[in-house]
Amino acid sequence: MNRNPREPSAVEFGAEFRRFSLDRSKPGKFDEFYGLLQHVHRIPNVDLLVGYADVHGDLLPINNDGNYHKAITTAAPLLRLFLQRKEEADYSAFGTESLTRKKTPAALAAVLLRPDGNRKKPPIIISLPQDFRPVSSIIDVDILPETHRRVRLYKHGQEKPLGFYIRDGSSVRVTPQGLEKVPGIFISRLVPGGLAESTGLLAVNDEVLEVNGIEVAGKSLDQVTDMMIANSHNLIITVKPANQRNNIVRRGGRDASGSSGRSSDSGTSFYMASNAIAMTPSHIIQNFRPEEEEDSEDEEDLVIEGGGAAIPIGHVAASAGVTCSMPSLPRYEPHLNLRTSNGGMAASASMDTVSHKDQDMEVQAVARRSLEEDGTVITL
Amino acid sequence: MMKFRFRRQGNDPQRERIKQELFAFNKTVEHGFPNQPSALAYDPQLQLMAIGTKSGAIKVYGAPGVEFTGLHKDTAAVTQIHFLSGQGRILSLLDDNSLHLWEIGGKEGHSYLEEVRSFSLPGRPGIESTSATRVTVLLLKLNLDLLCVGTEGGGVHFLQLPTFSLLDRSLFHDEVMQSAPEEYKCGKSLGPVEALQEHPQQAEKILIGYSRGLVVLWDLNTRHVDNLFLGKQQLESLVWERSGNTFVSSHSDGGYLVWTVNSSTPCTHQPTTSTIPYGPFPCKAVNKILWRTTETGCVNAAQRTVGGMPRASYGDRHCLTILQDSTHVTLDFTSRVIDFFTVHCIDQEKEYDDPTSLVVLLEEELVVIDLATPGWPTIPSPYLAPLHSSAITCSYHISNVPSKLWERIITAGQSQSANQTHGDWPICGGRSVAPESKQKELLLTGHEDGTVRFWDASGVSLQPLYKLSTANIFQTDCDHNDSLTQAGEEEWPPFRKVGCFDPYSDDPRLGIQKICLCKYSGKLVVAGTAGQVIVMYLSDEKSDHMIDVATVDLLQDREGFTWKGHDRLPPKTGSVVFAPGFQPVVLVQCIPPAAVTAVTLHAEWNLIAFGTSHGFGLFDYHRRAPVLARCTLHPNDSLAMEGPLSRVKSLKKSLRQSFRRIRKSRVSGKKRAVISNPTSKVQEANAQLAEQDAEMAPVQRRIEARSADDSLSGVVRCLCFADTFLRDGTHHGPTMWAGTNSGSVYAYALEVPSQEKFSEQSVEAVLGKEIQLMHRAPVVSIAVLDGRGNPLPEPYEVSRDLAKAPDMQGSHSVLIASEEQFKVFMLPKVSAKTKFKLTAHEGCRVRKVALVTFTSVSSEEYCENGLVCLTNLGDIHVFSVPALRPQVRYDCIRKEDISGIASCVFTKTGQGFYLISPSEYERFSLSARVITEPLCQVDVDRLHDLTVLRYSKLSHCLHLQFEHNEVFSCVIKICSSKYLQARMKLPVLSSPFLESPNSSADLTLDTTGELTVEDVKDFLVYVLHLDTLYVSCGRAVYEGAVNDS
């Protein structure tokens, strides 16, 4: 096996190369392999980032048993490994196309061993996929009218501010008595760099309809503010976006046309067409683990024992008389795929009106089961 | 997303029934002094007093416990009140020139006050054309059938009572002027009617005083001027002498004149005597004068005048002068005199008035002078307590006070009121039928001037028991010395300070912030604005001792903080004399001297805990030794160091913003006005820009999770002591808990030596747990619950067998209430057990919480613990404990009433108090069982029962032509029913002035059987000008209409 270890130090670009062999049929565990690498390079206490070049020339990480075994199986027969010190790791090197153009070891080395001075600007550091965590998501698409959007913002105790403001306003509703102007709460401002802005799911003048499942109708601005702050660790806001063009359109032409609330014969073909273009299940990322959700649902107070370390307060299992324990969310948790750019597909959605809300709900109830299987696609 | 929705409790009918037996919301009674009183009246027969306020309320008081409240539909100021003596009826005149008739009715053995009639005169304030009919003075004739109305225009109108029908007998200037001598006329108007007085002996004669000074004795029957008194000084008021031979007029120059009525000389030019008591320099007007006779010595004995002070020297004083023979006292009040009356003999047979007391209504208090006792001492009032004699800064309630402590406090209080007689309260009408309260309840109010007042809150009338002053242990700038106020012998006028309303505080640092009292040991902790914490002990003996002073540094050498607020109060050096009552034992002063924000006391352990915006401390007052001090400041918190004054800074921005908004709205408002001007294009553009700007910055709220370094995050919000399991589940012991503004809770395990070793061994405190609530909302309250979920008893309750011992076997839990949610944690692990997220669900924030025991109405045996919570929206929620299930919700206080919400206190039995004005507590009840409300009875003697007539609109009466013939020809419609069958009692109004063929004396139809339309017709003759007729028939009321066309 060809190994291409890297010991980037100030003294030299001097890459150290080691070559050793493994039994392909018994590769063992990743941890053992990792220990072996540290051993052969005599760097027992250095955190390493292990990568390999796959058959396409992509630099892919090895950090668990799964991708370790995968790497071993792809070795043909030589497996080229790249080691980097973790703190100095150049994450941008990972991913597709990183190695495709330069398939030679020299080229690979050139990628990895670029002297710092030659870099025009510092590369964007992207964490490893498992280090990603959701910061926001659109949820409950299957049960909401298409004109509405339910957005979940995950605070996770991070430093980034939620970053938005709300204001009073009025909106027009369709009531049995006709059109009626009713007071409403609207997003008035997004703080640049804040969570709300960076997700792209909330915009100025979006009308806030619910906060964590509780309707805001009839509540004052201060009340809604308090509700949002009280839920800020796990804020779920249902909005009616001011810009209705980017609404989620569901898969399945018939369902979609039904839930748009328009007569099916006039709308069907159009929706079929647009859906056919836009919807591909591959755009869905389901990187959200339900157990995480349970944790964030119940914020953990911190208890510091006198003189001891901090321990989070666990939830007493099955304690009697819990009023507020809530059933877990449906597992159906699509995450916005930012890389998708299927713009312009759902222009017709802006024609939806609030007045159709009620019949929407009925149609959806029927349609829900199939939706759950297919998932949802979000377009921007 | 239903899962987030408030989970409804299943509508279990059994549970609903229990809830109905436990909870009921009632606003029961208002304690204290009515805000902005504007009128006073007294009924000598029923011995009831009525007070009207600027907000349109009428409050009637009699014997202690007898109280009625009525509120006019329109919130106009009550300018005058008159009793229809003996009838239990009250006539009120409002600022909008409308007259209202109130009646004390009876229902189920309890009396209540209700409005039965109203009458609107066309005169409205501010409208010139109608000011002529604006009412200036009212006179109720003694036989109560006629109301004389004096107006601004100088006319006197006569209204028949109680129907308010205007009689066509009005008296105008010209009729009076006819009999006036030519030289008096000289083309000038007589001015408004200033006074109307009925002749004390001859009912048909009334005395009419005009502003210009003319006084007329008018005979109603003959419509003739009997006497003219040609006064030349502007008239303020008139009063008859009892015999009717003389009367007194008071004037705007500060003098009064005595006139003799002589039937032989119809025109009197000069008064018998003329006096200006405080002349010769210009004096203020004598607004009202009363003249009462006694048999001591001189014939004319007591005169009371209000005002009359020399303008230059004492123009700003509020005075009332009592003159009797050579005795002359000037009562010097601290607030404006509204009105006054005397309680005197009304028996017509007696020769003298013999006044027993003088009742003075001031703007801020009620003062009663005992005239029967030499020296004229004041009589303490059993109600209308001036709660706000210094502004209330905090309140504290103690339920179920042991009788021993109660008696000692009363004894201490009695020794304080040396200058008061304990004579009988003169106003004693009606009788209270409310059951005697089983428990003694104390309400303690802390005041701005450093006093703590103890009130008896057991019953309907809140009575002062004892006043504790903390100012005397500090050196303040002005040591007020009571002896200074006692006037020297030679001083003129002979001022005497009366009343206790004193809104000025010597030093704002003296203000009381927190109070805690142990009702079993008589130990009291009082904490104030300058970080002072005073431990006191109730002593029955006078004492002269030094006070131990200790300081506790709450910053704990934290670097980089400098206190920019006020200094601490310098304590007095040397020994201080203390009267029997609560006497200070030790004074603890916090450094920096920020206002104390939380305090608690454990008398059994001899410990106090106190907190400020910087941290909290624990102090052993037995050994006079600090046990613990902990700084809670966050390193980034700068605001906490600046003291209370610089909070203005944080307000600045928002103020600036709102001013900008106002300015903008003004600009945009002007736009339309200037639009025609061609040169104003720039202005217009500016206005438009400003408008756009305004649109760009609407009222908006930032949505951000609270971070740890919010300012004032270190403020200690609550402290509590508990004997519980903190370190392990097998050993319980003393603990102390503290909660801060940023959601931190600190729990300390305490080593408290046993009783015998208190002196030798010191108390130790070890940090046991530190809890950081993730939502970081301020911690409002902490309470420990025992194994059965009951709150732990108070100190001494168990050792003195006053409460059941707590369950120490099962696992304890701690209930932590933050502004946003309630959470119960199991002890000792501090694992979350139950919670309720109030703010996340309802959008409201917790302001006040209390653990309350609710007892069922159906059985005294059944009770439940509840967590009562008042929110920033002014509503009250009750939750079960420890399950934290929502039980009931009531709207209580308007959400705009921030001071009301901030002042609310709950009792342990499910009642509460909050301030509705600076001087009044509203008492409310959440319990269906424990209700303290006035239940009283007044026996009235009424010939004409108006209750069958109910409320009728009469406002157009003045515009009608009162030709009786026309009324007779009116078309009568009465319901659809031709016959009204039942036992009917029809009131017939006595109307001697009604010259109709059908008129007769009082006529009461009390017939069983059929009543025909003809009968009704007859009846209608008497109810004349009602446009709607209500006939009560058994329990039903039939409505009919009368057309006046």
C-alpha cells in the first residue's frame, strides 16, 4: 500500500512517506488502524485526519469502521492514504473533484502541500459531515396549507443570535362575513448574520401565525415576543411568507392541485409539469436524528454539584403527572437542501389564498400517507 | 401541530364540581381612602356618611363594617351628594350637570346600593349657551318632596321628588329684583345662586344667597320675598342659626356676617355683626361656614369656618377654624379640605345643636374631631385608613396571627396614639351582618419614609394597629422633632397640626423594600433602599440601648466594580430610646448599599438571608456574625453598579424614540393644513420623508434568547430556608436557597448548631447545588415541598404543634417558579419532575406567585394546595401542586395597571390585595370559602318604594311643556297584556303641587286581582313624565310606554 502521510511542519514541506501492508480480508477496526498509523509515523499523541483517494480520485475521509472498510475494499490494490494534523487540516481538500484532475501522487501532494504563502485567500473550512447539525428546517409540510411555512430554528446554545424582529400589523382574512382586516404579527427585520437570515426561511413582512403550535391571533406584540423568547432554544414559527413564490409544492400532481384549492381540471396539468421537473427525492437530506430532537425539546437545566462538575439534568423517566411531556415529532423531518436550485418552478403557488385553507386541510388528510413515504422537496 | 397545544384536562364532571367548590373569583371590598374624593354628605337620621369621588364612585359608610359602593355609569366627578334623610336615598350631582338618585335596597337580608333614577339638566360644562342652567347648589327640603336647584344663571328651579319632575315655578332674578331697592339694582346682575338654606322652623321659607351678596328669604307658597338682606361682599355660603332668628353668611374676603331676621323690616341693609377673623390684611375666602349652638355659656357658641387665612402668609395652607367663645383653634391640614359636617342633635324639640363631633373630609384623609371632649382631640377612624400617608413601597401579609402576638401589637399601638381619644365613633348607622372572621390577619405596609404600618386585615374595614419607624436609628439630614410642631402660646393664628398624611420623605434611602415577620417569635426583618437590613424583636417594655451594626460586603473583592449610587445610611451612635413595640436588635448593612431585593428569616435557626442586585448574604443575628456572602454579579454587568438613579440612562433611548414618533405624527398631521401653500413644498417633502421614516421604524420587538450577560442579571429575586434533603436522600438538614434574575439558583447546606450551643458554635454554609435554568428567566420564587407534595411548614409550627410535621420519609422536591415557567425538581438529585411553561403557552410572564391552601366550601376537611400566579397581563392562574396542572384562570387587574400588578400580595388562604390607587387596596378572593366582603343591613323607612319604578330616562323633561292637561291627554300603551294579574303594589307619588283632578294624597294600591288599563291610566297620572313605565308584578316587571305627544 502506498501511504502518503503528511507531517506539515514549519521546517519543511517534507512529506513523509510510509508504505505498509494490511490483510484485506481482515482489516480490523478503525481504531486499531488509526493506532497503527500513529505507530508507524511515531506520532502517538497527534490527532490525525485520515483520508484516502477513491477510485474516482476523490479525497474521502476515513474516520469510522464503515468508511475504513469501504476504503480497504476499494484498494486496487494500492490504497493511498493521506494524513493531516487535525488542527491544521485543510478540509476543503475533501470532496469530489478534489483529486480528479490531478490524479498523480505528485499532484495530490501539491494540493495538500500548498505553501501557505501561495494561497490567495484562506480556504473556507467545512466540517466533516457528521459534525454538521441542523440549524433550521421546514417541518410539517404535509399538514400545513401550502401558503404557510413552519420553520424550526435550532438554537443549541450556540452564540449566533436568532436575529429577527417582529412588529404589529394587519392582514386581510377571508371570513364567512367576507374580507376582514385583522391585526397580525409580522417579521419586521432580520439581523444580518443572524440565524433567521442565514437560513433563508424567514423574510421581512412574513406574517407570524403560530409560535410552537400556539396561534398568535388575539395576542399582543409583547405576548408574542415573550412566547418566542420563551421558546427560543427550539423555536417553531409558522409563517405565511410575504413572498408566496417560493412555497413548497408537494409531490404528486393530483394532491398538489387539490391542496392548492383550485379546481382540479384547470390546475392539474400545470402542477404535474412543474412537479415533474422539480421533484427528485435525492434532494432530501434526512440528517436529523429523532433522539436529538427529544433532547432539544426539553431544555436541560444545568446542575453544578457543590465543588463538582456540571451535569445536565436528565428527565425523570415516566414520572407520574407530567403535564408538559410531549409526544415526539413525526420522524418526517426534511431539511432544506441549499444546493438545489430549482427556481421558478412553483410560480403558481402564489395564487393560493388563505380562503382555501380549510379545504386544504381536508385534502391533505387524505394525501398525507403517500406524502410521508415520498418525502418533500424544497425549492428556493 | 397539536402536540404543542395546551393539553386540555378531560372535562371530568367530578373534578369540575370540586373545582367549583374550591375556586371562585370575587373582588370583595376596597380598603383605604378613596382616591380623589370630591363630595361629602351625612344623614343624621340613619347616621350614614357618603363620599363621592372624581371618578364617579359613591361610597357610603356607617358603623365599622357597613359599607356600600356605587359607581355612576359615566365617569364624571361627583360634585355634590345629599341624603334624603332617613329614606336611605342619596342624590348625587355630577360634573356633567346630571342628577342621580341612589337607593339602599335590601336583598336576602343584605343591603346594597343601586342607582334608580337620573335626571339631566341641559347645562354641560364648557358650553356657554347652557351654562345658565348649570347647577351650583342643591337644597333638599326637610320633608323630602322638593328639590330646589340653584343655577349659574341665577335661577332657582324646583323639582318634585323622587320623580325629578320639574315644576313650573322657577324663580328668576327679575322676580327677586322687583322687591330690591333701586339703589341696589344699579343694572348689575345678581350672579349665580351660591347658597340655598331652608328655614329651620318654617318649612315654606328658603334663604337664597346670590354671588353678588344679596340674600333673599323667599316664601315658596305665596311666591313672595319676605326679607331682603343687601350684602355687598361676594357671598360664599349661608347657614341658619337653629332658632331661625339669625343666619350667618361667609364671604370671599375672609369674613363672615351675622344677620338678624326681622319680619317687620323687609329690607335689611346692615348685618348685626361683621367679623374678619384673620384681618385686617387681605384674607382668603371663607368657603363654608357652619353655626352650631351649645348651652355652655354664650348663646352663640361654636362657629366653624374654612379658609379665611391671611392670603400673603398662609395662602397655601389648608385650614379650618373652630371658634367657641374664647376658644379659637385653627386646624392645619396637609391636604385640601373637600367638605365637612358636624354630628349634632337633630331633635327639633331641643334648644341647642350640641355638636358632638366634627367630620372633615380632606383630599387625602378623613379627620374626625371630638367636640365633646375638652381640647378637641381627634377620634381614630375605624375605616378610610390613609394607607398612603407616605407612599407605599411594599406590602406583606400574615394569615392566622396567634392571639398572643396580636394582643402585644395592639398594646404597642395603643401607647402610640396618646393624642387620640377612644371615644365612640360618631358615624354608626346600619349594622354589619358579616360573620366575625375566625382568623386574625395582619397586613404590613412598608413606606417611603421608612415606616412599617401594621393593619388589621381580618375584616372589611382595614384598621391601623401599630406604626413602626426605622428612621430613628439613622442619622438623617432633618431629624424631625414633633415638639416643634406644637405651636407656642402666642402664635397667631393658633395652628394645630391635624392628620397624618405626609407625602414628603426625609430621605429616600429610608424607604422600606422588603418585610418578613415570624408570627410565633415576634421577630421582624425590615430591609430598605440603602441596603439596610434591620432585625427587630417585639418588646413590651421601653428600652434604651445601642444597636449592633454589621456590614456585609456582597462584592467579595470582585475587581473592576465601583458603586456609583447612594451612600449607606449612617447609623446613630450611642444608645437610642425605643418605645414598647418592635425594637431593633441588629442592623446589617450591605456593601454596596443597593436596595434590598429579597429577604427571609428563620427565627428557629436565628438566621436571616438578604439579597441585593449584587449578591446575597446570610447572617446569624444571635451571634451577630455574618455566615456567608456571595456575589452573583456577572462580569459584564455594568448597570448593576450604577445605582438606581442612572437607570434613567437605559430609558433614554426608548424615550428618545417615542419622542421622535410623536414629533413625526405631528408633522404628518400638519401636512394637510399646509398643503395649499405653494411655498411649503419642501415642508411637505420633509413631512413625507418623516412619515416614511416613521413607517420604517415601527414598534418592533427583538426576538433573542436571553444571554448570560444581560444587565442586572445578578439581582437576587428570592430567598428561602428549608429543612430538606440537599446532599443525599437519607439526611435532611437546614438549607438556604437563592434565585437570581438570570435563572440561577444557589442552594446551600447549613450547619446550624442546636439551641443550646448557639452561642458557642457558629453556623456554617456549604454550597450544595447550583442550578442554571436554561431559559435564564428571573427566578420569582422557590419553595420546598415535602414527600406528600405539601409546602414545608413555617419555623416553629412543628415544634409548637401548630402544624402537622412534614413528611420526611418520602422524597422532597423543590418548586422553582421563574418568570416564564414553573418546574418541580426532585431532591436531592435535582432532576426535573413536572413543569409548566406558562410563557411559551400563553405569552404572559409571571409577576407574583404564592402557595395557597384552598378549602372546599362543602367541607372544611377537604383542601388542596395551589400555586397562585399573577401575570404581567393582570390575570390570575391557579395550578395544582405538585402536578402543576392548570386549574382556573381569572382576569383580575388591567394589564396597563403596572403599579397594581406590582403591589399584589396573596394570603395563604386564597385572598389577595392590590393597589387600585395610591391610597386604596382592592381585596379579592380566589377561594370559594374564604371571602371577606361587606355584608350589612340598613333599616330604612320609605313611604314610596321606587324599586317598582326602576330606572327611567328622564333627560328630556325640561323640554316638555308642563301643562297638566296635555299630559292627561297622552296616549297610554301598556304592554300587550290588558290585565296584569297579581298582587300589585303601585307607588303613587305625593304631589301637592300637582293641580290635577285626580291628585290626592299618598295612595297605595294594594289589591289582589285584576288591574285594568284604566287603573294603569290613573297610575300614570302620577308618574307623569316617564316615557317608559315599569310595573312590577310579583317578580316580573312589565314594561309599558307612555307617549307624550
